[in-house]
Amino acid sequence: NAFIDAIDKANPHLNAYVVTTPELARERAKQSDAKRAQGKAGALEGAPLGIKDLFCTEGVRTTAASGVLGEFTPTYESTVSGNLFRDGALMLGKLNMDEFAMGSSNETSHFGPVVSPWRRGNEDSKLTPGGSSGGSASAVAADLCLGATATDTGGSIRQPAAFTGTVGIKPTYGRCSRWGIVAFASSLDQAGPIAKTVEDAAMLLQSMAGHDPKDSTSLPNALPDFRAATQRSIKGMTIGVPEEYRVDGMPQEIEDLWQQGIAWAKDAGATIKPISLKHTKYALPAYYIVAPAEASSNLARYDGMRYGARVSGKDLNATYENTRASGFGAEVQRRILIGTYVLSAGYYDAYYLRAQKVRQRIAQDFRDAFGSVDAILTPATPSAAFALGEKGDDPVAMYLNDIFTVTANLAGLPALALPAAVDKQGLPLGLQVIGKALDEESVFAVSAALE
Ligand code: GLN
């Protein structure tokens, strides 16, 4: 009830939830009380969560923050949200996001931008909570839920976490099933939690993750005890610091944040090792070819026939065109155009194939580095949160936000963002800890030591 009241009060301003489900939540809470009384409480029994509106929820409208999905109401539950409910968690509602998870500021949502609960000094300007999981980050930061689901294709869990002083982890590609999550770029998409603490994130991921035969890229590996990993000492561990992440024009406060993290890791008994990830500078261009290419293919299904909204025309093609022209926002249309272009005959070799090769080099850089380090420490973002509207009409400036986060997606590695400092105006800044494939345990151990 406290969370439902808090949402009623703050959501008109923050716009974090696009749908609230208070009756459903109260009903589930009663069931949780009953289970608890019988001594049958699950690991997350009664925990009130927000669900990003990219996860299909049975009987509850799911929009991916796009007009094209209209009133689409799934008849099935995504594996990840289903796993959380299996363990006793309950849903307070569906969280706002960038349309189809394309964006870094939540300004591409069909439902309008999410507002961050943070303020820059005593300025009035509204700040972005980041994107695309801005609703998840804003809701967790403003105590409108205990934790939230989110997804990360190029940084959409970690950048919003860094902007709002929360913790977000993108696990190894394949840890969480993608079944029932609206697809953006299937080879990069991963679900993960946004939470208040590293331990909460570990507990949520424990429930969300696990093999699912319904997703052919879901990993069969057994899940380690993530929460136990947060208690592990990092004494004797080696942590890599990649020189290439010291990018041009990086503000001093980000450099200071990084040095602070390095000092804390040393205090906790870790050894710091400078490393080189040579192909880092090609990561952003490669990502912004691969992601739109896959998106252009995935979004072909929104044709006005199968799901949601339809705007009829004089014939079938006109219906497709009308539906897409009115249903998709500007950023989504831009991605479809870029993706279709880089996949077209004559350009495929020059762009898409080359980006795939770069992707392999980036993954190889990481494998080489992990030959001598246990984890990698970097800043999560190149700046603190910016004002809504500040980068709205400059897509390239917006894409530069993802400079530190896209590498982990291209290489499929687990990476966590945690709050570690505040800038001069009191805004949170986040560190990022990247681990080897399937080694979320080291990521959790290092992150908990830095928390
Ligand atoms: N900001 C990136 C993009 O716009 C990443 C989005 C995401 O991770 N879903 O593609």
C-alpha cells in the first residue's frame, strides 16, 4: 500500500509507470502473506517490483513504449517476469522506457519522457534518468518499487543506473531468457535488474536468470549463488584498468571517480593492472550498425496485421505504410532506415560484415585481457545525467553516451554499474565492473567491495 500511494503521488510528475496494477498487486500481496504464514515463502516473497514495458505480461497491456503496439495485451508471460513471480515477487505496474528500447534518455517514448527524481544543484530543469530503462531507474531511485526489471542492448540498464544512483547489472548474454521480451537487437539484448544495492541486484538476478528451452540462445549452465558472491573478499584479485577508456574530452570528475574506484579496490586488497583493449574506439560505430541492422529485421513484424494498431489504406502495402508511418516514432524510423541500408546488397560487405568483424576483435581484446585480470573497472558513463531536451535533436551526441557500455554487449560479457560518487552539483556518478563470460560472481564481489 505504501508503494501504491507513493506511485499515485509521484508518478504524475516522474512519468515512470505507463500502467499501474494496484488491484493485482494487492491480491498477490495477500497470497504472499498466506504463503508466509504457511512457511512457504519464496526467495522474493511479497517484494513489490516494477516491470519494464518491454516484458510481455499476461493480461496486462505491453507497449514497448511504442504507438505501433496500441492496446496489445499478451496472452502469455515473459520467462523473466514469470521467474520473478514464481519466487513470490509481485508487480506494481509497467515501466516507461525509450520506444523499443532505442535511446539513452527516455525521450523517444510514445508516452513522453521519464523525469529523474534528481536535481542539478538548485536548478529547476528536469533531468533525464537515462535510457532506455529510464522508468525502471527513476522508479527505483524514487522508491516507487523495491527493484525493477530492465533490459540492456548497449547500456540501457547500466547508464540509467549510473544517472540515478542505483545499481544495474547486465548479465552474460544468455543468462536470462529473451522469451517474451520484445526484441530490439537479438544478439545483444539481455535482461537484468535495477535495484538499490548490489545485494538486491544479486537476489533479483538469481530469480530472473536460468536456462529456458524456449530461447535457443539461453545458456544451460547452472546458476551460481550470486548473493553469496557479494560477500566474497576481493583480496588477491587483479582488476584491469583499460587505457582506451580515457576518452578525449572526458570531464575531470569522471577521471576522479575512476581514480576513487581504483583506490577503493586497492584498499580492499586487489591489485590494479593497466590493460589495453585496442579496438575500443570502433565499438560505438560497430554497435550502431549491428543494433539497427537487427532492429530493422525484428521490427518487420509490426505491419498492422498481427499486433496492436492498424491504420488502413487502399491496399495491403498502403496499410503497412500508414501503420508504420504513424505507429513508429522518429528514432525508431531512423534505426529501421539505417539497418535496412547497412544490410542491403552492395553495402552489406562494407558496413554490416565489417561491423561483425570489429565485434569479434572487441571480444578477442576482452578474452586476451581476461588472461591476466579477474575483472575490469571503468566509469559507467562519460558524464552525469543531462537535462531533458539537451541532446534531443542530435542523435550522434546521444549515441556517444553509450561509449563505455556497448563493448560488454558486443562481447556478451556481464557488466554492472554502481553509484560511487557525486559531481559538483550533487548528481550521482557510476562505476562499471566488467567480468568474464559467466563470471557474474567476480562482478558482484568487486562491486560489493566498492559499494
Ligand atoms: N542507447 C543505446 C541505443 O539507443 C542502447 C539502448 C539499449 O541498451 N537498449 O541503442
